[in-house]
Amino acid sequence: MKWSVLLPIGLGAFLTATTYTLITRSTSPVTAESKLTVQKKIAIRCAPAYLPNAEESIPPLTGWGNYKWKVTTKSDSAQFYFNQGMAMYYAFHIIESRASFDKAVRFDPSFAMGWWGKALAFGPNINDFGYQRPSEAYPSATKAVGLKASCTPLEKALIDAISIRYSNDSTKDQKLLNEKYKEVLATVYKRFSSNADAAALYADALMILHPWELYNHDYSPKPWTPEIVSTIKQALKLAPSHPGANHYLIHALEASAHPEEAMKSADFLAKAMPAVSHVTHMPSHIYIRTGHYNTGMNVNTNANEGYRQYLSAFSPTAEGAFLYLLHNLHMKMACAQMAGNYKEAIAASKELQAQIPDAYLSFGGALGNYIQYLHQSPLMTYIRFGKWEELLAEKRLDSFAYTSVLQHFGRGLAFARTGRVNEANEELAQMKMNMQNPVLKEPFTPFNAAFDGAEIAENILEGVIATQQNNLPQAIVQFEKAAKAEDQLIYNEPRDWVLPARHYLADALLRAARYNEAAIVLKKDLSVNPLNGWALTGLQLAFEKANKQVEMAAAKQRLKNAWLVKDIEIRRPVF
């Protein structure tokens, strides 16, 4: 990964006070030191810092369900904190997990599985793209090995496996160690195939080898994906309420051709761990792929409430959670947009924007581009709902690369849709010039570069200008280019471009009286964004214009279900 600032792990982490400032939207200035620290923290995508003595303050947390794994210890308190630590590990709440395992071994210093848990929590996860092995990982694993004599066979096998995951040689490639760890866990899983935790931990090890790389652009699985999915499903057969297996299944299926296979896990997690923010949010990754947009909005509201609850109970929760918090709001916005609910979409957008201090917009490279994309969520919502006056009233931020491109795009659309085509062309010209900035082509690994989204935007704006000039053949060409570019995006949720190009393409085809082609385009969109009312509105219109009464009636009925929380009049696929 290429970041303009990469600080050593020991320089600290996102200050709790700084994060709390974000939560309460304080206007306190951001110091240069805290900015650099936060930049490093965000750059490694929510990788938490280890906080010495955090275990002294972590209480018994609430709202994490009833997960239990009886392991070898004589201390009930150690057992409790082990259970809490595992629940937090499976939830990707790593700060709480590490602190819980730390407290477990304070209650029972000879607790081998407590030390194993510490070592486990010092490892990577699929959201930790810039993982750097903490110095405490190897000693924790070694301590577990030295204390394993009285452990059960499964516990001994897991302890032996974790000892292979780390090395006291800092030059050892962690990817190679992860591969060796996976190989040993494969034998553990085979030997203890009736244990759900063995299955979940093996699936975890498999996923870490291929983070966010499970499916191709056409939703077909990568070669390693079927084993991951089958292992998780086996864990769920053994323990249907297993928090890790349910969480992992969502990650394993959300980018697939059949995300609905994880619906049971989504519905379970939406209620199972109500105070655990990330897990409560995760069902929305399935809800947005299956057309349950209103439910997706609700779980993200609950997720942020859970985050605030844990922050109040244990302030180190704030460490490394910045992008998770923004991600919840971004997902809520995306669901609300698809649901046709302007009030919720703009509220989530503005809250998201308010959480980002202005200083963070100047982060360099791909990280800066991503933060700028999030920051422009209100603009994307104004575009979705045709709020052109509000969009044109937005503060201009021309000094930031991606922000500037997006604002020229939005202003160009607003001018075009309000009959000011010359001004729209001026915005397009400025947008094209700004797209030459090489920073836009830096990928936010493992996802997309900002330029990929800008390319879609450029073609959409050109198409809208052509539409307003009544040059529908040219508009259709541009929208087809936009749709093709959108199809090439690496999967992310919300998408790295949240305004589906096919909605614009279908609208142009409808204007050109090419109703059958419009219907084909909209059906394709519905295969990607099921039950979205924007596409169904266009589909109903296409069938009406083509005098297909049966199909029109069916589309109208589906539209009723899609627009349950719509709060604005919507007559076409796009404004």
C-alpha cells in the first residue's frame, strides 16, 4: 500500500479524546500530531492500537449475546473474560477482545487459553489491510505453549497452531506465517470436525489469506472461496448461533451471486449482539444486496448507538474505530437512497460529513481520496434526489483532488438539469482537467482508485448534457460507457460509486422510445440492486409505454413493496 505517511506502531493511536470529538461534532482544532496519527490509523483500515493496562478498566460488557466456550481454567472470572474476548474477536472488536483476554490472564496467570486468546487477538483480520505484527504477539503465543500441559487435546492443538503464526524474527514475512498457520489449522479442523470453534477459526484463517478477494466481477467465486463458504456453513450446522460463523458467512457471501444464502445469518446478527456495533451493522451488507433497504437503514442506526454505548463503558473502544463509524453512516445513506427516503439519506449524509474534521480532507494519496468521497455524501444524495438548489449552495472545496472532481460533476448535473447547459459544459471541462491529477489513480487497496469512480461520473455528466441537448444517441453512448466502467469496479459496499449508471442509461432509452431496451437494462440493474424502486419506476414506465399491461401491473405491485418508506415523488429512474 502507498501512503504519504506511515508511522511506526509505537507512535500511538487515534486519541480517545479526538475520536470522541468526532462523535460529538466538536469544533476543536486537530493538531498536526494527532492528524498524522489518525492518518496512519485510518490508512491501515481500522487496525487497533494495543493499549497497555487497558485490561484494568474493561468491565463486563453487555449486549454481546450468550456465546460460551468452556476452556481449562479454575477461575470463573477468567472464563467470563475469555468468553467476552472471543465474542469480541469474532465481531472484529479487537480492542475489546485484547483487553478482555488481558483481564482473563490477570485473574488466572496460568490460563493457557487466555494467553492463546491474547495471541489470537494480536493477529490480522480481513479489514486490517496494513497489519504489522505487534511485539506482544510472539511472547503471548510462547506463554500459552508453556502452560498447555493441563489443557484438552483441542486446546493444545490450537495453542500449537498459534505458535506457528508468529515469530520473534521481525523479518519473517507475515503472509508466509499466515499460510503455515492455515495449514496447521486445517489439520486441527479435520481432527476436531465436530467443534464449531475449530471450524470458525479455520474459516477465519482461510479468509485472512484472501481479504476481500473472494469473487470476480461477474460474481463467480475465486478458486479458494468454496472451501471458505463450506467451512463456515459446517460451523453453523454445528452451532447455528455461533457469532463468528454468522459474521463470516456474511463476509463470504455478500459479493456472491447468491447473497440471500446469508439472510438467516443477517437476521440473527441484527438482534443477537445489539451493543456490538460492527456485528449489528454487518447484516446491512446482505440487506442492501437483497433489496431490504429499510432494514439496512435501521441496523446501522442501532450499530452507531451500540458504538456509543461501548464508548461510554470502555473509552479505548474508540481506538481505530473511525472508519467503522463512518462506514455505518455511509451504508445507512446508501440504503436510504435506494429506499427513496430523502430525509434519512440526507440526515445520514450530513452526519457522516460532520464527523470528518476538515484537516482530514488533506490526507494524501488514496486515503485522502476515500475520505473526500465520504465527505461528499450530501452531494451524492442531492444528485440522487434532484435537489439542485441545495447542491449549488454547497461550499466549494477546490483544493482537494477528488472533492473537486465530484463537485464539478454535481454542479454540472445541476446546471444541465436546470437548463444552464453552457455552465454545465464549463463544469465538465474543469472536471476533465482535474481528473488528470495522478493521485486519483492510486488504489485504496484492496478496493478501487478514485479515478475509477471519476470515470463513471465523467460519462454520466456527458450523457446528461447530451440528454438536455436532445442528443439522445450520444447520451446513450455515454451512459453505456458509464455502465461498463461501473461493472469493472471491485466489489465494495457501499459501492465506490453509489449512483447506478444503468438508471441514467434506462432513462435515456425511455426518452428515445426504446422501451424494450430500457426494460432489459433495468432488469440487469435489478439483478445487482434487487427491488430498488428507481429501476422499478423505470420498468413500470417502460411497460406502460410499450402497452404491456400484465408486465406493468407486476412492476407496479413490486414498486409498492419497494417504496414503503419513500418520502419524495419519484417519476423516473433518475432526476
